[in-house]
Amino acid sequence: MIESTQMQRPKLVLVVDDQEINRDSLGIILEDDYEILYAENGKEAVEQMRAHANELSLVLLDLMMPVMNGFEVMEIVREDEQLKHIPIIVLTAEKSAELRALQMGAADFITKPFDMSEVILARVGRIIELSEGRQLISAAEHDRLTMLYSRNFFFEYANRLYHYHPELHLDAIVMNIEQFHTINALNGRDFGDDVLRLIGNEIRAFLGETQGIASRIEADRFDIYCLHQTDYRALLNRFQEKVSSLSRSTRIHLRMGVKPWREGVEPILLFDRARTACNMVRGDYQNPLMIYDEDMRMRELLNSRLLNDLRPAVEERQFQVYYQPKYNIQVDPPRLSSAEALIRWKHPDLGMISPGSFVPLFEGNGLIGVVDNFVWQEAAKQIARWKEKYSFTLPVSVNLSRSDVFDPTLPGRLDHLVLDNGLSYKDLKLEVTESAYTDNAKQVLDVIKSLRNKGFEIEMDDFGSGYSSLNMLSDMPIDVLKMDMKFIRNIEESETDRRLVSLILDIARYLKVSVVAEGVETEKQLEILRSGKCDLVQGYYFSRPLPSEDFEKLIEKEIAIERN
Ligand code: C2E
Ligand code: MG
Ligand code: MG
């Protein structure tokens, strides 16, 4: 890369001398290899340097000049962030000036009258090479914006500290900015840069008070490896106050994860855990600090175990589908109307694992499709079996995850299930949680609409736990609202909850969709819902989710009622 740019364009050198003869003779020596600019005094030299700060590879600088001499030029350059990286070779006739020039930052000197042209070319070439090498190293070593270490150097140094200074007990701290992309989008990148720079400055101030190193690992993530601290809340507050002072109108929230020093734990692992802790409090503005502890370690171990065990579990048929009935409560006695298919994992070592502990995990890893596909197939076969065995059609709803909805093969796979099992579309209902509609609503809505147009019935699951506005709701392709369990839980004692439930029932009537109340456990809850004209109820009051063999008793009972 460097070689080829060299071929394309000669490097730029500035020759500064008040004597025309000197400028000319240097020009002749250099012109075959370099592009050359000239200045006749120090003032012009500084102007040229400013104008070409990023292209200039070298300055050849005479010391004795009118207007502004070479020492004054070096003084200005030394203080100027934009200019100080440009190497200067001093042109001098007096030996005595050499030392002073070197002290002021000159890279080398060439004596007058000029040496052989080969010598001059060699010196110029060598200084340029050295300076480029040094810039490369320092650019790689530091993040330009915050002047903290870059990622690689940070971990290199952290490892050295860890190995050579075992007496230092160093904690890993990861700090992150909430919604940084939104801050950038709303306020512009310059503002975003200001925020990052401010945090960088404060971290450097902090490291001046204790021992440690820090890096901006990427975009808005900062890693700090420092002596064990006793009060992390205070530390986070310190940074939070700084960034809050930057703008009144934009709220900036930081979050922090900490993994305290542990004997024998290397920096890379320490920071992995601090990052996990930091991610756990993402979006939690009330409690933006998390210290990695034993519970979290166990949870992580379990998660990685479950991830590993997924494939064999499918092959060895450890998954089983349970069915929970939904009853129509507007008739007396209540009638079995449909069921929900719910996954169960019978793990050979860990026993029965509830979907609450693996569904969110697999959703995060894109593996939930494997589970869902299995459940859908089982449910479709089961509907067909019951049709055959009892001449009775029990519609079953299955849960769709957000990632299923984005899978382009979804409509085709669902079609197959229906056709291959001789079902009609309305036999297989689809539950999609409210929160799946929240971001990228358009694409989700398009997919769901097309499924509904085929004839699938769509149930919005956990309604009331997300943030659909009434406005959005009226455009949503849904047939049923499943009211979130939390509304039912305290309905007996809480007047507010009763009002909320009745509000949801009103909304459903307005939208002309029916309502399923989930989590109904008591007779009293049932009565409240019945008098509020809720259509359907699912909950332990009627039955827990059951394996298909046990569920058959409910079907048989239903058939008996039908015959009477
Ligand atoms: P969900 O779809 O809202 O399912 C209802 C959950 O409420 C089930 O929990 C059910 O057992 C529970 N439940 C029903 N009645 C009562 C009651 O009266 N009291 C109480 N306390 N709980 C009741 P489960 O089976 O543990 O499933 C939890 C969640 O896991 C489900 O919530 C669903 O979001 C997810 N899930 C379950 N199976 C699947 C699946 O096959 N695929 C996907 N993607 N998610 C699934
Ligand atoms: Mg559900
Ligand atoms: Mg639900």
C-alpha cells in the first residue's frame, strides 16, 4: 500500500532559505525524487506548513533568515497540534547552533555549504521514513479522538500489567453510552465527538489519580483497567455528571459494567465479563451499574450449556409440545374453543426447563427458528390426528418469534404444514407478541397481513406489555387480542386493574376483535371477565398446559357436552 502511493505521487518537501542560491541548489538535488515548495523566510514557511499540513513530508529549514528566523519557526511548530508531526531538518553553517536545534525538535541537520547530493538525499529519505514509521506507530497506539489507547495496544499493555505486576489488583470496567447512534443522528457527529472526547478527558483525569490504563475499544465503548475501586456508583456518577453538563437539551445516559479483580483471571476474560454486566443494564436508566457476580457467572454457564445442547435435544426428541386450552366463557357451561401449543424441554440432566429460560436466549441467537419449526410441525400433526380420531377440529395456536417473521421462507413453510396435514388455514392460529410489531413495524405488518390474507388467524400475544398506540392498532392485521397476564393477576383487589381490563375490552370491541384473557386462575377472576364480556379465557383455572395424551380428556369431555 505505502509502496504504491509512493509510486503514484512524489512526497512533498518544503525548502526554506532566504538565499536564492541555496534554494536552487537544494531544489536541483531533490527535484527528481520529491515535489518541492519554497519559502524565503520563517513567516512564509509557517504559512506554507499550515496550508499543506497533511501533505508535507519534510521541511528543510534555514536558521538565519529575515522576518522570522528558523528557531522561531520551530517554536511555533512545536506548540501546534497540526504541525508538530512534520519533521524538520535544519540547514546550518555553525556547529554551535546544532545542539539548540536538536533540543527544539529538529530531526537532523545538514551543514552548509552543502555536502554531496547523495548524502543529502540519503538524510532526507531516512528522516521521512523514520517519521512515517513513528506516526504509524503512534496512530495505531492511540485513538485520535480521545487519545486513549487503541484496542490492540490496550490489551497488549493490560496483559503486560497482568503478567509483570501481579501485585496490582486491577478491575475491569466497561462503560457505554445509551443510544449513542440516536445522539449522533439528532445532534450531529461533531456533538457525538464532543461527548466521546469529554469522556476520554475525564478518564485520563481519573487515571491521573489512580493507576491504570484505558481505551476506546470501539465507537462508544470505553474499557478501563485500573486499581480496585471501592465505590463504582460514585465513579459512574462522576462521568455521568460530566456528560450531563455538556448539553441541557440532550440527555446522555452512561451505563457501566464492572468485573472486579480475581486471582488468575486474565484481562481478556475480565473484560468479557465486565461487558456482559454492562450489557445487562442496557436501557436501564434507573440502575445503570452492574457488577459481575457469581449469579451472573452461573447464568452464563447455563446459557452456554443450553446453546450447546440444542442440536442433540432436537435429534433426541427431548422437546415436547404441551397444549393449554382456551375456553369460551360467554356460554354456560364454558366450551373448549382452541388450544395454545407451548414448548417443553425435558433435559436429561437438568430436568424440565421452562421456555422462559431458553426462548429469550435462543431468540437472541437466531436459533429459536429450530424450536419453533418443531413446535409448528408437531402442532399441525396433532390437529390432524385429533380430527381423525375424534372427527373434531380443535384449532391450535402456535407462537411466532420476531425472527420467524423476518424469515422469507416463513409463508412457504406454513403453507406446507397446512397442506401436508390436510388442514384448513384457520385451524392453525398464529400468536405474535405485541413487542414484535414495535420496530420495523412496516415489514412485520406486511408479512402478517399476507399470512392473514391466506386465511391464518392472527392473535396479538401479551397485549399491553408493548407500546402499540391506538392509532397503530387500528391498522394492524389481527383477529384476537391476548391480554397480558399482568392485568389479570390483581384484578380482584385492584380497582385500577379492573378498569384497565375493561378499557382493553372496549378497545377490542372498537377494533372488532375478540379477547383472550391469559393467566386466569380463580373463579372470581373468571366472573369479573365474564361480566365484562370477555370472550375467551386461558389459564390454570381451566387447565395447565398438558401433554397431548392428557389433553385428550378435555376433548372427550367437550364431545360429551356437544352430544347432550
Ligand atoms: P405465552 O405465549 O404468553 O404463553 C402463556 C404462558 O403463560 C405459558 O407459559 C403458560 O404456561 C402460562 N400460563 C398460562 N396460564 C397461566 C396461569 O393461569 N397462571 C400462570 N402463572 N401462568 C399461566 P410457558 O409455557 O412457560 O411459556 C412462556 C412463554 O414462552 C410463552 O408465553 C411464549 O412467549 C414462550 N413460548 C412458549 N412456547 C413457545 C414456542 O414454541 N415458541 C416460541 N417462540 N415461544 C414460546
Ligand atoms: Mg403465546
Ligand atoms: Mg401470552
